[in-house]
Amino acid sequence: MAKNVSITLELDQFITAQIASGRYQNASEVMRAALRLLEREETAESRRRARLAEQKLQHA
């Protein structure tokens, strides 16, 4: 599914640099990698919050 997004000049330059480095073939690959990382971070944060909530319940 295609999406259009607006990004800052700095992010555009970062994407271009990642492609130029040879690590990624195109902007879509860079964006997918970035979103996978964000997804992992969000999942880890959700788990951390759930653990904290559980600890609070156990100590209440």
C-alpha cells in the first residue's frame, strides 16, 4: 500500500545518505527499516509499562 508523507530536509538528506551508502536500495527500504525500529521500540515500551503496572498491583 503506497502512502505519501512529508519529511524535513534533514530526514530527506538522511535517507539519501543511507541509499548512497549502499545499505538500502531506495527510500522505501529506509522507511520500512525505520518503521520496524519504531515498532520494536513501541512494543518494548508497552511491555515495560505493563511490567510496571503489574509491579504496582503486586505491591499495593
